[in-house]
Amino acid sequence: FAPGILTGTVLPGTGRHAVGGKSPLTGALASGEAGGWWGAECKQAGFDGVVIQGKAEKPVYLWIKDGGAELRDASHLWGLKTGDCQEEIRKELDDEKIRVAQIGPAGENLVRFAAVMHDINRAAGRGGLGALMGSKNLKAVAVRGKFKVGLADKELMKITQKWITSNYKDMMGWAIQYGTSGSVKGNHDGGVTGIRNYQDGSLEGIEKLDATSIFTWLIKDRDTCNRCPVRCKLVAEHLGDVYIDPRYGGPEYESIAGLGPMCQINDPLMVGKANELCAAYGLDTISTGGTVAFTMECVEKGLIDGFDDLPRFGDGQSLLDSIEKIVHREKLGDWMAEGSARMAVRIRQGSDQMLAIARGQELPYHDPRLKNAIGMGYAVSATGADHMANLNDTFATWDGSDICARLRELGMETPLKLWGISDHKIEAFFYETAFKNFLDSAVICHFYPYEFQHMVDALNGAGGWTVDMHEIIEIGERIINAARSYLLREGFTAEDDMLSARLFQPTQDGPIAGKAMTPEHLREALQRYYQRMGWSDQGVPTDEVLERLGISG
């Protein structure tokens, strides 16, 4: 590890730390799920961020407390599941309130889609960050802090706080009732969910996976993120031959969809157990489901042989077995641990036509054949296929949605039309992706229906600034352009802004049967998006744009 791995920059003249980890804003509002509690503790320990450089000679974990930090031996933690590792760290440091961000065995074994797990059951899942930590022999970062984080203007902050406490029961009623698991059947029936590796339009028995079913016997409690009153996090438990450990939370929509319909599985017990294994081992559930489903289709079509106990569609036990093999890189699991895109290169035989990916990453379970703008977002995202920093077409067609409320603040007409990618939708996509990237930078939950004015009041109340709506958009625009510039520097081009072939092949049944974009349609829409961003026709940010955003050179 290189010297100077910790940074804690104080804003001149304020005595408060810059936004990051637990900013003054996220201390008062519901923070982003993956890093909410851990980031809050990091901020209270006196640090805005942690920069890790180099590689340790042996497994270590970083212990941060009240402005100090030390590397400690983690040899005894290497190989432990996330729940056991967190217990050992808290026991070793004699403090049950320590927050832990860590990798499981999947990250240790450099599985390409390993996650960084916060508090055991919250995943920074996409993009393989767990493998990055594993490559550095960094098992965990444990944090405990007691510094107080102040506010510049409590009265201004209270405007947004009061709005939250007065309205969350109505505006977030869906999440209070069931969390995202309540959308499983509705998404399936609307044509949203990828089924059987994005081949089919419906799954028999989908109602077994919906919240109305699993809440009666599988969901035992609710959990929440930092200071959030909604409590949308599920806690699953099952006793018997298939034991589900409640420490690892419960399945969200994406996990249910990826480990269920994507693999043609409708058994909630198998899906719940698969979700628990992913949390315990530190795996991204979206890429796990997508990779296993791709493998199942390859097996079905006779493209893989020479292995025992091959995974098959509809077989829940083979899903569980596949997860174990992926984590430990055993037999076919060593192939699957590389992700479906690299598997296709290895298998060949036309298997690339069966991939459901964008930018090399397995798709989330929002079908771009229905949601065309979200498909464009998958193609152009700097972080691989991403449904969150995106424009959700179906939500934008409902005039009562938070998306439409934000667009109206900007003077745009709402609601949007569902099908296609019009210039009007590209304009909405520009603003919405900027806003979502801003939320990520401030560690704020995407689900709560904030409008721009709420963020203006909260930011200015937190930091004593004079931020307005347009500066928030500029923050997001700066992030998008900086990330794009990084990708271009690393060799990516406009040719990488594309969906895989499967997503242009219509399903033969279900609510969106026969419907899909064409590659030409997507390319043409991307050209109009590049133009709106101020990029060249090759998707390169112009010098003028970079200079305006302060990121030139």
C-alpha cells in the first residue's frame, strides 16, 4: 500500500468536510443504500473518502477510528463469509457498532462480478468492485466515528426534512408495504422482466415470487438505511432443510428477477436462498442471474459438455450449485466467474447471439425492447448496463411520477410517450441522468421522489452554499463527461455503445411480443444524444464542453 492512502479535505472557512461518505446532506436525509450506514460512520470518523493504492503483501483490513487509521492482519478473516467476517472484526475490536465494508470469498477469488458488501446485506454490486478489493488483498474497511457533522442552516434543511416526514407515507407507500419485491408480478405482466435469458415473454407461476406470496411465510422483518423512515429493506428467514439466514436481508426486485424468471425458476425458497448466498459470498445478484441463465441456455443448446451437474433452466438446486462453483471457481464455475461475455468468447459456436449484455455487463431486468430509452442508457452508461442512472420509460409515462415532476420544474411537457426515443425523450434523458448521477455523488437514495427544489434547499442548508437547480444538473453533467473521457482514454469507442444481439430479437409471447428496437434505430438515437451532450459524432466530448464543466486537460 502506498503512503497517504487516506484523505480528509476540509472546506476552507467552514470547518466542515466536503461532500462524500456522510456529507451534511446525507446525515439528514435518506442516504444511498450500498454505503449509507458505512459512509455515515466514515464521515463521523473524520474522512470524506478513502483512496487505496497498491497491493498488500498479505490479506489486511483497514481500521479507521476518530481520525486515525491502521492496517491490520486479515489472514484469519480470509475465506470467511461476510456475516462471519463482520462478527469477527467487531469481536476483535470490541465494538458492536463498527460499520464494515468488505468482500466475501467471491472477491477474494477475483470473480469478475464480485461485490463490496456493506453491513453484510447491502451491495455495491455492479462492475466487479469486489474483485478490485480482492486484487489488493484488502478484505475489509472497518469504521467507527464519533465526530459530529454540523449544518450551516438548520432552518433551511428543515424544509426538506419536513417535506419528507409529512409525505413519505403517501409517496413511498409502495416501498413501505412491500419494498421493490411488490413489483415482481406487475413488472412481469407489463413486459418489463427478462425471462429465460431474455428469450420468453412470460413465466408460469410468477405469482409465487411476488410479495403478496413471499410475505406470508418468507419475510420475517424489515430493515432500513441510514435515517430513512421507509424501511423498504426485507429480512428473509426460513428454517428447515433449506435454511435462509436472516442476517443477509432479503431479495429485492432485481435479485428476484435475476435469480428467478431469468433462470426460469418460480420457487421462492430457491430464489431466497440464492439471494442469501450472493450476500454471504459477495456476489452481484444481477450478473449472477444473467451469467447462470446464459450458461443454462448454452447447456440447453448443447454448446457446453465435459462437465458434471450442468445448470438447467427451471432447476433451483442447479442455480444454488452454480453459485457455489462460481465463488470457488470450481469446474464450470471457473468459466462462469468470468461473466457471460467472456464465456461467449470461450465457447464460440454462435453463443454471442445469446448474450443479454451492454458494455460487457449483464443487463438488469428492465427489458429495453419495452423501455427504449433505458436501453439507450444501458448502451451509453460508463458503468456497464445500469438501470438506475437512467431514464425509466414507464415511470415517465405517468404524470404523477417524480420523473415528470422534475421535468416540469425544467419547463418540459409531461408525460412522455412510452415507445421510441424522440428528441423530447432524449432531452428528458439528458436531465434525468444528470440528476441521478448527482444523487449518486451525494450518496442519496434514488427511490425517494425528490424534486430539484428539495435538493437545492438541502444542499444549501447543509453547506451554506448558493446552489441552484442548474448547478445540480451541471454536477451530474460533469460526472457523465468525466467518466466518458476516462473510458475514451482507456480505449473504448462509440462502437461500444450498443446492446447485444438478443435485445433486438422480439419475444414470441407475452405483453411485448413482436416488439424490439433495431440496431439502426439505437445508433440513430445515440447520434442525437451525442449532439445534445455536445459530443462529436463519435461520442467524444468537445473541448468546449470540457472547458465549460471545468474538466479540460
